Amino acid sequence: MKVTRVLPLILLLSFISYAQIPIGYYTSAENNADNDLKYALNQIIDNHTEFPYTSSSTDVWDILKQTDKDPNNSSNVILIEMNSSRLCLGVSVEIVIPVKTGI
């Protein structure tokens, strides 16, 4: 019975620790307001790589096929909201579409 209480806690803590913002990520935006804050936040995200929606080279569709793929089963996607891996039917802009969600 204790295992059933401890396991969800361990899973939650491991998820939280994995999803942390890197130390110092927002340091340049601290103590700013209004336009200075807007500018500082823009500088933090300004050095990203943009990908086109559709292209003959790497595009959003190529990326969506990889982002939620289950590393233990390449035919499946990981559904974070359901904490499960399911067979993938296809990809849409909004979500990946598993064959069966169980809902």
C-alpha cells in the first residue's frame, strides 16, 4: 500500500525536476518593467531557430513527427496528459493523434 502512495510522488518529482528553467535563464529580465521587460524577454528568445510551416527541407511537419515520439517504441507517441504511450495514427498542427486514447 505504501508503494502505491510513493510511486506517484516519485514520478511527479522526477517530472518537475526535469522541467525546470535553467539557472540564470531570466536573469537579464529581472527588475525590469514595461518596455525594458519586453525588450529583455525578447532578447532571451531572439536567438532561436525558425522553421517554415511547409518546405522541401526540414519544416514543422518533420519536427512534429519527432517531438512526441516514444523513445522506447518509435511507432508510439507519449501522451503526457494521460501518462501513457499509444500507437500514433498521424500528426496534426494542434496535437498528435493516437489510434486509441481510452477517453
